[in-house]
Amino acid sequence: VYQKMAEARIFEQFIVKASSSGKFSIKIHMSSGQEGVGAAIGETAWMYQIFAQHRAMDLYLSLGGPVDKLRDEIMCLDSGCCGGKIGGAFQYFGNGRRLYAHTGFIGENISVGVGAALGNGEKTLCFFGDGAAEEDYALTAYGFAATHKLPVLFICTDNNLSVLSPKSKRRSWNLVEVAKGFGLQALELSDDPFTLMHYIKQFDNNLPALINCHVCRNYWHAGVGVDGAAPWDRFAMIREELIKRGFEDELTIIDAQATKKMEEAWKPYL
């Protein structure tokens, strides 16, 4: 879990370097701050067909997506995972993983994922943010999944922001309570990956269900700018806890390996 989080965090640190040096100018959606969710999914839900949101580079890497193809997509190259057409997005890749690209139409992956579950009956994970969670077609999808008892797990990464608008300015209702109203099992969680892994496993054979997972967004909605320190940093918290438990040497090795891996990947562009 820590390795997945470290690789995602360090990969995006190189994005910041590439952007700062003028190597590209697209407004990329960074996932730093929410890596615990991507790592938990990568460890426990890799067998699902996954319909992800625009902010999911951590998930792509946690599922074993090729680093060079994600890098090239960010650079808008033909060799990117989506042929350079989307820029920083992701698409289906091999090794038994099925991660489907996001089009940029916010929340559409929720209804598309529910449709896929209806069509093929396979376990499906819809991964989205709190802004997408309140779209009308998302609300319809929750109810449809519950009515038809579809094998869908909805995971919302709730950073309390839709671009810059907090939930208090956008809605007066709670997603978990609404989901329960539709007949879904639903709960609120922090972004601790080990807790999330526990509940993913618990819901695995008891779907549909929804988890609203509270996360932080370290960078702007789009781009590598920073408005200030995030309220918490789960990656740093996990690292500190593992050091207390006597794993500092192991973490040092993982950090070094992850840094070397990402340095080699970004070397042609820095």
C-alpha cells in the first residue's frame, strides 16, 4: 500500500517539475493527497471493471498502468495511453486490469458504469468526486443500481470542492443519506487506505454500495498551483505511523526505488 502511494506521489512531483520548466501547458488534474484511496482500490478491487474520474492518476498507477504511457499521455503524444488525445487521462490497459477512460463530462462515468454492470453483470466500480456525485444522472444511477440489485460499488473521493465551491454552497443534503434513501448500503470514511480496504472487502459480495471517502486536494482543481497547505496529508501520516512501528529502513528502500523509477521515466523530458 505504501509503495503504491509513494509511486503516485513521486510521479506527480515530476509532473510539477516538467510543468514548471515549460515542458507542457495543459491544466492537468493532480491526484496528490488522495493516494490512499487509489492504493486501497489497487489492492482490493483490481478485479472490478473500473470507470474512473478525471482525477485518477494514482488509481491508474496503483492498478499497474504503464508509467511511460501515462507520462506520454500527459505530454499529448501518440504513444500515450489514450493516443495523446485526452492529455493526462487514462484508458483500458492489460494485465487483467480494466480501467476505462473519462471523457471530461463530469459524472458520466457513474451512469456508464452502471450501464456496463447491467449489460454484463460483472462487478463494477464507479470512482468519482463530490461534484460529480450530485449530477442528476449520477443520482438516477444510484437508484437504478439499487432497484436492479446491480454489482456496483460507488466510491466518492470527497474533497469538499467542486473547482472552488464547497459543498455548503452547492447542496443541503448528504450523499450517504441520499444513497441510503435509494436503498444502497452506504457509509462515510476517512482516506485511511487500510480502513477503506476493509470495507471494500466487506461490500464485495453485498452490492450495490456506496462509500463517501473524505480526502484532500493538494493542488489546484486543474494545474500544479497550490493555494496553501492541505488540512492533512494521509501519505505523510501513513509514513509516520510505519516509522513508529519500526519500518523506517523498508520505507527508505521503497522511496528510493520509487524515485529511481520515476526519474528514469521522466528523464527524456527533464
